[in-house]
Amino acid sequence: AIQLTQSPSSLSASVGDRVTITCRASQGISSALAWYQQKPGKAPKLLIYDASSLESGVPSRFSGSGSGTDFTLTISSLQPEDFATYYCQQFNSYLPLTFGGGTKVEIK
Amino acid sequence: EVQLVESGGGLVQPGGSLRLSCAASGFTFSSYEMNWVRQAPGKGLEWVSYISSSGSTIYYADSVKGRFTISRDNAKNSLYLQMNSLRAEDTAVYYCASNIGGPAFDYWGQGTLVTVSS
């Protein structure tokens, strides 16, 4: 199974900060990676697919990069509505499909 | 507007069974792959199962293989998850999710809570 390791597991940041979350795959997955945002009590929301493609309707302050084993989600200027938990997911293989452990972004 | 609405969750004893449903609307259900994903209380996301658009290809996570069965009825625009031999560790919110725009999960239901406890 392909393991996804996210770091950090949590972070504290202020409104306006630039935030970077990383996701490392245990083996190469090309660009088959997505990023999701989840707020408490809500379903996850797709932000980025194919490692760097912005989902329709998602603000341009969100961006993704990387390929192979190392990936990054960047929020260029953190907004109050961005405080949430973020997950990466690989869809290179369904045997099994896997998510990262999550990164909780909290208010400093 | 795409909508996915799960139902069927509830409290069940260990060893019991439950059938979850996901009613889809706003898109051509029969054309798209579907998945179940779960989230235990306070924990991360765990993919559970996948079914192709026709139902001919199915995958399961090892943690549910042999106990859970995914199926779909394209005539009724519905996805199902039959859960048997339930364990305490199956306690979670269960989401159905679609792959309409591509392989990533672009639409999710609101989730249904399954609690396995005596």
C-alpha cells in the first residue's frame, strides 16, 4: 500500500500568513494527488487535483505543486475561513486508495 | 446541482449488520464511479470501497474486505454499502463520494453516522 505522510500534523498561523503543508508518498505516484479541506462536522471539500490543478470555485490563494513522491499545498495569504484540517489523497492505486493523516491549521 | 444524500446509519451491536444508502441527483449517476469513505470520531479519512460506473469493478480496503459489500442500482440512482459482522472499530461517519470530474472525489454527501456498541 502507498503510504502518505503529511507534515506538520498541526500548525498555528495568523491571518495573512503564507502556509505550506507537505505530503510525501512512500513510492512514486506521478501527479495522482489531491488535496481536501475539511471543517468540523462537514464533509471534505476538494481543493486541488492532479497535484496542481485548482478545482473550480476554489480561491486562487490555494495552490499545489510536486510530482513523484513530494507534494506541497500552499495557502498564499491565510484567511479566517481557511482554518480547517487539510488532507492529501493519492489516486495512483486503488489497492488501496489512501489519505494522509491530516494537517490541522489553527489560529495563532 | 449535484447532490449525494446518505442514509441508513444508526446504532448497532457488535456482530450486527447495517445497510447504508446514498441517493444521487443532479448528474448522470450511471456514468460515474462511486466510493465510500469513513471517518472515525476525531480521526482522519479512510477510504472504504470503490465501484465502477457499471458495477463490474469493485475494490475494498483490507479492513472491511469480506464483511462489507458495495453495490449500486443505476436505475434508482443509488449507491449502497451492506455492512456485516460489524465491529467497534467500524464506528465512523460514512460518506459517499463521486468521481465526476476525474479520479479525485469532487462531490461528497453529508455523511451518516454508524455507531457499533453494545
